[in-house]
Amino acid sequence: MSITINEEQCIGCGRCSEVCPGTLIEMTAQHKAAILYPRDCWGCASCLKECPVGAVRFFLGPDIGGRGAVMYTKRNGSITQWIITKPDGTQTVLETDSRAANKY
């Protein structure tokens, strides 16, 4: 599992760096997020959920059934869209509502 950070998309908010439990994401001198050792990523997706512009991408390799797909998130109020782009270019969008997160 690994993540990539699109430096052009990154707005330098630092949220991903703040939530990474492995302290793998650092802010560069240009105020952009960078991951130093992607192979050490635990795959928790915390950084993915915090990025407001979708600059953090999570590679869904064959080891977790992703067959090379890439996932990122977008937020619209309480709705988080999990966007999965498959190698053939097709996309699947899953939506979660944070208002319903603790309902049983």
C-alpha cells in the first residue's frame, strides 16, 4: 500500500501531515506535502480523508484487491465521496455521510 501526493494540487494546508500516525508526511520549504517513505505507509487513509482538494491519492494494489486502482476523496459538507479510478479509466464513487457515522 502506498500513497502519492500531487504537488501541483496540494494547497499546503498541512492537514495530512498532522493526522498521519506514522509521521510519514512532511511539509516542504515550498509549503507542499511530501511523503518520504511511501512503502512505510500503514494504509489508514487518514491523510486521504483530510485532504480538502484530493491531492493525496491511495494506490489500491492487488494485495488488497484493488488491481491497480487509485482512490482519493472529495467533501461536500457532511458528505465524503470516495472516488476510485480503475486502470481502464472507469470510476466508482462511494458516498458516506458523517452525520450518520455513529448511528446504530
